[in-house]
Amino acid sequence: MLSTRKFKVITLLSLTIITLFTSIRSLKGNEEEIKDKDLLSSFNHFTDYYPSNRYTHKDDLRIVENKLDIDPLVYKYLTTTELGDIYLNEEDLSFRFKNPKTNYIWGSTIDVEGQKLTTVNKQKARSAINVSYFDEKNNSFEESLFTSKETKIEINKTNKGFDAKIYFGTSKIKMNLIVTFTDTSIKVDIPSSSIEELGDKKLKSIKVYSYFGAVNGDEIPGYMFVPDGVGALIRYDPIPEDAYKNYYKEIYDEDFAFLKNYRSDGEIISYPVFGFVHGVKQNGILGIIEKGATSVAINATHASKVLNFYTIYPEFIYRRTFRQPINAAGHEISLLQNYRNDIDVSITYEVLSNEDATYIGMANKYREYLISNNILNKQIIDEDQIPLNLDVILNEKKRGIFFDEKVTMTKFSEYNSMLKELKEKNINNINSLMIGYTHVGYSYTPPYYEEIDRDLGSLNIFDEDVLDKMYFRNNFIYGTNKVGNYNAYTDLAMTISEQIYTFHGINYTFHLLSPNAVSKIFTKSIKKMNKNGIKNLALEGVTNLLYSDHRNKVTSRDDVINLYQNMLKDYEYKIAMHRPNDYLYEYMDSYFDFPLYNSQYLSFDDTVPFLAIVLKGYSDLFAEHANFYPNARDEVLRLIDFGVFPSFVISHKSAHYLLETNLDGIFTSRFEDLKDSIVTYYHFVNDALSHVRDASIVNRKVISDGVIKVSYDNGYEIYVNYTSQDYLLNGEVIEAKNYVVRGASK
């Protein structure tokens, strides 16, 4: 049997060998690190991806014809607004009107007779709302207004619409559907207070006007707008031979509290809108979900041989099932949420006519909505250059032989030298995002950020204009087992099954804090941070991870939004945000990691810059790190097309020092390797976007596949050529993989 001394010696030798092996692996990783010449090679390498759904294609500009009529035997006059005379079918609560601007008849459902639909699908199509419910065994069923003969509807006409009291005969669920017509829109409300469950059935969800704007195959030219990532279109194409998977995704992503294992599925929906166009630049509808967005999913149905209609609509979720562990062996049972989500349904359908009936018109309308609600404020900036964002890796932690060791990637003096080099290359407008500025590094710091690691140096070496644009990256929703600084008995959030939210990094475990604890810790931390020179914040986590907390009492996702809004509303310095949801736009100074794509599902036909159009000129938008662009020329052109600014992640040391840390996905970051690419990419984008620094996009046109014209409210136009061939436009050549800027006077 080994003595204790011999055991320690053998252990030490083993650890030494492991460390040596790791060092050799790290050196090998350094040799394989991508160099600047590779990035510039990517920038000068031409590809032709523009025919794919990663881009926007030419529109079908056929003139649309009315597919609906207003049968006086079915639709009775209700009221008149600038939308025209409104007619109501009192049997199914559908409405129709003829838009006087275009003479197009809009209807909240289709004419079901003669359609290749089953009886059940015809009933669902006609029904203004369809409810899903759980029975006593937690089985789910769906009910329309026509499922049961016991269903009753009592209609009370209002000043500009109607208030219908509905009793569903099978589920015995009651609610009020209130529809109001204004001069430009249709407003649909279902107050939570009106919902009653009179039997033993439990309300699961409500689908609202699920066939409003539905289109049979390609009989109408146009598309559906899906708010996935930066924006997506599903065009009304011929019914395909093979069925595409229908789109279903919850706004703000799924609530972790009800999931056993969370797995992200592409881009999330971060803004609560949807829409459809019948005839491009002719007729359109933008749906804005004003209430209930925290518990709603967007459904986009692709036409198929079984169900031959395209349609997009919201589904409001009132209850869910979840898996409840019952013993240490991991056995589980399925349970039903024991309370109903307190959701007030409120949707405004904005009617868009003529030139406004496009995804661009939808984006402009949504921006107007945000401005009118004091959520967005126009930028007024006196700068000759666009900003460049640099994420600067300072400290990180990695596992050592006996103790975790600090890896210092960049000191302040080293970063200051980088800034001077860039200024010599005429890059003077730089946002600095400091990552890992405490002594325990980026991954171990959360949730308390109080002071800067003295080993990094002093902030006093930076010029005032640098400090004014210097942000410090923070994540207040995580608590790590490496540092603690939180109360494990009171501060950790719980799922509905009374489990702690637990995730695993490379060297550590972290938990999600309760939103109340997040607010408390934020308030405590910023006082010390501000005293120590940490002013401008770059927030992640709280910006887009929206989860309910079930410790002691339920803190709903709506409660969490209110907590975070109150937490941020009085902060006196700048706040930049990583991928924020729309309810935080009001507090946002800059938007980091701006999405340039959607999830690119097969059912999507186009990528469109809907979100960029909404926010450009109201917030600085910075793309994901250009270090990792696979086809740099195309990506940089996309920045120009969308009005988004470039961003890099940099460090003084080579990225191989990040191996076996939580940042080991960063495979190239050394400034010395990146500086030529930074200068090249930046000036390529700046020469275009400096003309529209604080301007807003008002129009975007696909001139030819791969050739885009973007128009701004200051009169400038930017033409982008994604193709590998020169394009001749009105006697002027737009070179392959390049752009042309036309001034306001041209």
C-alpha cells in the first residue's frame, strides 16, 4: 500500500505531466490560430450566396384581385371609419371591410365553401377564436365556436365595434371578445378578467383570428412577415409537393421554468409583431401585440396538400404541462400548471395601403408605434465617422494544478497602445467594451461587479473621449459556485418543479438568480462600481433571458419585465445591451451583437432587415464579431445594407491562452493579428455609412437579385452589389461585391 508521501509525489508528477500536455496542446492551438492574412483573404474572396434565403429577393408585383366579397345576407353593417364600412358576421364573429384607398376587401377569415378542408378545419377557419383546453387527465383538445351546439354568443354593439360574450359549450369556458375599429386599425382585446372556467376543463391557449389574411397557395401575390431574428418572409408560393414544417415560436423564447432541458432553436423573437401582404405595395396588415407578449407564440402555417392555406397568427398561452421529479432515481410525472397566466390579450392590426404595404412599411409603422410610446428617441450625432466597437478581453480564469489561475489577456496600457495605432490609421470613433475587468475574470465574476483589478493598471491613462465611450460588461443574473457572493437559500430562482436553474461552464457551475435578487444586487453593485470609475454598462442576460421564478411565490415574466424596467430607468450613465428584447429599448444606448440573419428554416424564403429598419437612427447597432466572418466580403456588405456597424473582439495575448476557459470558443483575438483586418473592414463600411450616421432607413428595394438600393431620410441612397459581376445602373457601374453612395443632391 502506498504511503501518503509517495501518493502525493505520484499525484504531483501526474499533474505535471498533464500540465505539460496541456501546454503542448496550447502551443499547437497557437500555431493554428487564424492570422490576419486569412481574414483579408476571406474579404477578397467572392462567393455567390445571394440566391439563397440568406438574402432578399425581387417581389412579385402582380396586381392583386379581390378573393372575398361582402354578402349582405351574411355580413351585417356594423360601423364606419376611414377604413370604410365595417360588416360583421354575427354567427362566427368575423368581419369584412373594403379599404377605400385600394378598393381591396379584407376579411378576418376565408370563404370556406368550396375549399379542400375537412369539416373540423372549416369550423376552425370560420371561428374568430379557437380555444385549447386540458381535461381531467391533462389531455389537450381544441374547440371552435362550432364544436358544440351548446356554445352561446351574445353581441353588444359599441361605438366603433362590438363586445361579444362567448360561452364555449364543450369546455364551459367563458370570455369576452372586444373588437374596435379606428381610422387606421383594428384592435382586438380579450380581458383576463372576463375569462372564467365554469367546469372542470382548464384553459390552455387562445388562437385569435387565425385565418385573417389567409391565402390559398399562390393565388395572391405577397408574403407573410415572421419576426424571427432580424426578420423573415414566407412568400405565397405554389403548394409544394413536400410539406414544410410549420413555424411555431414563442416571443422572448420559451420560459425556462417549464423546461427540463433548454435547447435554443435558432434565433429568438425579440419584438412582438407579425404581418402579411396581399399585393406588394398594395395591401398589408401589421399585427402589434400590445399586451400578452410574454405568453404568446407566433404560428405561421405553410400551405400543404393537407391544409392548402398560408396563414400567420398569435396564440396566447394560459397553462402548460411540466415534468415533476418524484424521487432520486430520476423518475418523473407530468403535471399541469396549477394557476392560469393572467394575460390581457390586446392586438392592434394596422392597415397598410399602397407604398406602405411592404415589410418596410411594417417596420416604419412599428417604429412610429415605439416613438409614440416614448420608447425610441431620434439620435442627433455630430460625428464624421461611424463608431467601431472593440470587445477587449482583460482577465479570465482557468483551472490550474492546485488552484484556478488568472489569465490576463490585456492590460490597460496595452489597450491604450492599440487605440493609438488605430488613430494613426484614421479610426477615431471607438466604443470600448471591457470584458473581465475584475480580479476573478469574465466567467467567475457574476453577479457582483464592484472594482477593477489593480493588476490591469489605471483608467487614468485613457483620454476623456475614450472613457466616455468605454463600457463594462456585466451579467447580473448569473451566480457562480467559484465566487459565491449570493445567498444560495434566498437568491436563486426556482422552476415550477422547485428545481434550481443550474448550468455548467467548462470549469464551473452557475445558477440563475431570482429577478428580485438581480434587482437588489444591481442596485448594491452599481454604487461601488460608479465610485471605482465604472460608469457605462454593457448588460447581458437581463436583456434577453426572460424566465419566471417559483420560489415562495410566482414571479411571472410580466413581473420580471417590470422589475428590470424599474431597475434601469434611473441609471444616470449609458447602458449598452446585448440582444435586448423590445421592452428594454427605452433604456438602451447601443445594441451589441445585432442579428444579421434569421433562423434560416427551409420554410423561409427571404431574410429582411426589419429590426434594422426599426432601430437605425435611434440606436447604434453593432454586429457580432467580425473576427469570425466565414465570407467576410458578403458579411461586410451586409453591414452596409442593414446600416449596422462593425465589431471585433481583441486581446494583447494570443487566443490560445483562452483554451480550457469559458471563452475558448474565441479562436482568434490577438490585436497584432487582427489590426489590418480591423482597418480594412472599418474603412470599407465607414466610407458608406458615415453619410447616414444618424439617419433612418425609409425604403429598401431589390433592383435585381443580389443588387439592393437602400434609401435614408437624409436623402442619401446606398446601392449594394452582392454579386460577383459588375452591375450597370443608369450609366453608373456598381462593381462586383461593392457599393455606391449617392448623395442627397443626386
